[in-house]
Amino acid sequence: MTNSVIAGNVADTGAGSGGGILSEHGATTVTNSTVSDNVSARAGGGVEVAGGTTDLVDVELNRNSTGNAPGNGGGLHLGGASVVTIDASQVLANHAGNEGGGLWNSPAGTLTVTNTSVTSNTVGVANNGPNVFQKGPVAGGVFTVDGAPIAEGPNTLAFG
């Protein structure tokens, strides 16, 4: 997807994940686009990656939200052994009912973030990583921001 707006979508049936984008076991690239104001019941209010690879470049991932069961990854939820890269983007004002208001990485996922602002995201459970969350124990999962590793668990870090 290039030069697109993905906004105002709802994934609320059953285990609804990926309110704006659901990528399963494929290769997804989103460039110069906006993913905003989307809602999911389960995880990945803006984007859910459940296998495969996803690249977000120059993407505004803003004001997305996910519910409470499990309620992870308001902006982006990376499940399983997926590989996601985010570059030159913005992750702003997303909300997760439980963990990782902005970005959530699985114990087996690889999430690489560069040149990106991740700020002002929120969670429904205090101190559960309003901006970023690395699920652990880490079993091959790697989460880095501008080359620095993100520790297991909730992180109050805001960057960019």
C-alpha cells in the first residue's frame, strides 16, 4: 500500500484483531500512508502481524485502540515469529486495554524501529508499557529502537 489512508475500521467479531490491517503469513509493505482511528476487540488496533513480514515506512500509526482480551498493541501487535520493521514513522496516541499502547512484540518476534517517534500512547493497566512492550521470556524475540534493545516487560520509554 502506498499513499493510502486506512481509517475508522472496526474488527470486533470474535477474536477481532488488526482493526486497520491484518497481515497473516505474507509480506506486507505500507509506505507514505496513515493508519488511524481503527479499533480491534483483541489485539493490534491499527495493525496486527500474525506471521510473515511487514514493513512500515513513513507511516502515521495514530489514535488506534484495542480492547481488553488480551488487549495488547494499540498501534501494532506483532504475534508469533513475525518480522516487522518501522522506519521514519510516527506512533502517537494509541491505546491498549492491557499491554503496549503503541507497540507490542511477541517473545518470538523481531521488531526493528528506526527514525520513528513513539509518544503519548496509553494503556488501561497502569505501568504496562504505554509506548512499548516486549513480551517475555524472550525466546528468540528481538525488539530494538535505533539499535538499542528493548528490555523484556513493560517499558515507559518514549522516543523520537
